[in-house]
Amino acid sequence: MNLIDKLDKKYLKTVEIIRNEAIKQNSGAFIVGGVVRDLILGHEIKDIDFLIEGSAIEFVKSAGFIVKSIHKDFDTAKVIINDEEFDIASTRIEAYPKKGGLPNVIQTGVNIKEDLKRRDFTVNAIAYDIIENKTVDEFFGVDDIKNKVLKVLHNESFIDDPTRILRGLDFKYRFDFDFDFETKKLIKECIQNFDNKDLSIDRIYLTLNKIFSFPYSNKILEDIIEDKIYSIWTKNIYIKKEDIKKLDEIIEIFKLKEKNKFYISAMEAPFFAGAPMRDDFEIYDFYKKMNEIQLALYYFKTGDKTALRYLEIKDIKTLINGKDLIDKGFIQGPFIGIILDDILRQKILNPSLFKTKEDEMNYVLAHYEP
């Protein structure tokens, strides 16, 4: 299986450069993980990272590549080749001293087969040797890709890193895969028994923010609710599976750009009490300090239709400004702000009376003296 021929020309040139340098330095060189999986699936490749059997930092220095940044703890480097950025990493062994916490790097520069053991699913634990033009597939990930199956590499995988469950849901719906029987069993055991005292909550939220940004994220959320996957990091969430349709409708109504943040907020925010509002200005004043997520969340939690009314009036602004008032003889200071607030209030309450800048100035001169 020659995967190199499936790459775009811009990547082929870079692969050739890395390959020649690896031969020169007598280092193993690979592409690995998602890019290999996607090449096998025939999907478009948006980026490509490289893996070196040895020290990636020493490799790029010896090669004379333009180095943008290095990460000494992981022995990785970001380089510029042919005006493109590429990550070059060292093969490594990791261990999880605290279950659910961040892994520690035990050793770098190990054999590629040792590196593959730290991956999440077999479909992502495939390397492609760019020197020998051959696949390194210790866990039969190629077969699992063909069979559309998601399998973990070992029984402690989810206990070590429960974010793998969330990433697995991404792969499930992105590729129309499904977990095999044993992996489903391990997910259930993790959910029931996981002790989250050492959990890296930042990793959870980074993963949620990523997977909730995808078009199929409503299906992921449904699985999280139905299978109680949320119990890994929290005791309670405040939405039901039946709420997902309403969430998506609200996303459309409020034209939310950050669906991921809205989903997370909806999960975590308890019941809201609606605030009584008598007129459009009180509606405007109540909502004006809310961002779009907070506004949509308030509407979701309360059903208060004044939030929809705010969408209609939120862009109302005065046509005159402080300079216009000063030009009319008003003294610069807090009083200017009071006048402008009053005009805005009147304009919101009586929009038909304030269609022009002249209408606004006539109101000012009728009610205030310079």
C-alpha cells in the first residue's frame, strides 16, 4: 500500500526533503496517526506531521531547517519548509502517573512500535515509513478502518485518559464508525467506576470545545447525555436528550457562531428565573450587557420571549453624538451621557418619532438647555 502517492504535490516535496534528510542522518522517519488513517480512507489531507526515531530537535538542527519553535519536554519542533509549517516529533513512551491527568514523557527517540502503543484507537495507531514506503500496523488498524470499527489498544486506555471516549464519539460520527463490543464495555466501566480526583478538567473542556464545533455535534451530545458520559467530569448536567432539538433551533434563531460554547453552557447552567420587564427599554437595558451565548442561554433556560424582542431592537443607536451636543453649546461632561441615554430610551420606546438626526436634536433642545 503506497500512501505517499496519494499526497498532494506540496506535501510530496516536503516528504522527499524529510526522507532524504532522514537517510542522511540514519534516522527512521514516518507520518503517523490521523493523516495515515485519512489517506487510507481517501479523505483530503489538510496538514501532515512527521515522526522521527531519534531526537526531532537534533534532527531539524542538523538538517538546517528554519525552526519556528521547539518543545524540549516532548522533543518536538515546528519548522518552516517550502513556506509551510510542519510539526516534527520524536517517537516517545508516555505514562499516566495520575489517572485522567496529564501524561509524563518517559523516553523519547524509541522504536516506532513503542510509540504506537500510546495512541488512542487502533485506527490512529498506524504509521507509514516514508523511507521504506510501507505501513507499520502493529494493532491491525488498517483492518479496523476497512471494517469501520473503533478499538482501544489496551484495557486501561479510558482510565488513563477519558477524553479518548469523547474523541471516539467524534470518529464515530465523522467516519460512520462504531465501537467494538469490548471497547463499549470498557467505556461503560470507565463511566461507572472512574475516580476523577486527578482528572485534567482542562483537557475535558478543550476536547468538548473541539467536538462540539462539528456539524454532527448534536449526535455527540445525545450520546453524552444518553450514556451518562458526562459523569466522568461532573455529577449533573441540566439538559435532557429531548432538549437538543431546541438547542439547535436557538442556535439558528440567535445565529450563534460558537455552538460549542453554547452546548457546554446549556449542559452546565442550572435553571434561570425570568426577569419581569415592562417595556422595550427595560428589555434593551436588561440584555445589552449579555453576549450572544448568554442571551441564547437565558432564552433556552427561561423561554422568555423578551429575548427575541431584544434581537429586534438591539441595534437601535442614536444618530447624534457628544460632539453634536457640544456644537450646540452643551458642556462636555457626564451630562452629555445622560442626554444621549435619554434620547436612546425615547427612540427605543417611540421609534416612529426619531427617524432623523434632526428629530433627535429637536427632542434635546425641547427638553434640555445648553
